[in-house]
Amino acid sequence: MFQDELGGGCGCGIQKEEEKTFMENVKIFIQNMGNMFHKVGFWVLVLVLVGAFLGGTAMTWYQKSQMDNAIMLGGFVYDNKVFDIKERIR
């Protein structure tokens, strides 16, 4: 009974881990680091894509608002030069 509680005999208790060689430990470490880099790389890629989408959307919104202001005023300044904005009728 006492030996069954510690894991002897039934095979469902605590089992002693086998000793691994240094090279096996290095291989496991490299595999774990590779998995970690893949996970981090995935999230970096996701954040870059989300940032590009948000940046593009914000830039489009900003440029549209600036163009609306220029049309309302009838002109805009670019490179220290004043340009008139006139509507073309086709």
C-alpha cells in the first residue's frame, strides 16, 4: 500500500524522470526557443499589420479633412506658394 502511494507498482503515481544528456537538453532548449520566437514573431506581425491599417485609415481621414478645409477656403499653401482651388465643370 505504501509503495502504491509513492508510485511504485501501479504506474499511475509519481515517476522519476530519466536523466538526459547535455546534447538532449540543448536540443530541447533550442526547440523551446524556436517555438517562443515563432509566437513572438506572429504577434509582431499582427501588430505591424494592425498598425499599418490604423495608420493608413488615419492618414486618409486627415488628408480628406485637410482637402475639405482647402476647398472651403478656396485655396491652399504648398511649399510657400499659394494655389487657388476652382471647380471644373465638364
